[in-house]
Amino acid sequence: MKANVGGVDRIFRLVAGLALIAAGAIAGLAEPWNYVAMGAGAVFTLTSVIKFCPLYVIFGFKTCPAK
């Protein structure tokens, strides 16, 4: 897997992911939506950590600087 998520994108994904996890766990969302928020937050956080987004491959995006 080649990295396709750049620095600014990684920071945004990490912050958004942690915020969604917190919103689902702490903010008291209604029953199905708390799981949706935590699941989306987990995906954002994971793609930030591994620097790879499968949807970017499908759509041909890349925010990583070219080497």
C-alpha cells in the first residue's frame, strides 16, 4: 500500500475522527446514531494513522506530495 493521504488531510481526519468517536460515546446521541458516529470516527482515525484511504484509490485522489 502506497501512502495517499497527505499531512493536512491526516490532521483533519484525526481531529474529525476523534471528535466523532467522542460525540458517539459521550455526547449522548440517539441509539443508532452513536454507533454510526463512532464507526465513522474509527474509519477516519484508522485512515489517518495508516496514511491510506481505499476510497482515494477508487476515485483517483492523492493528497500526498509526489516524490
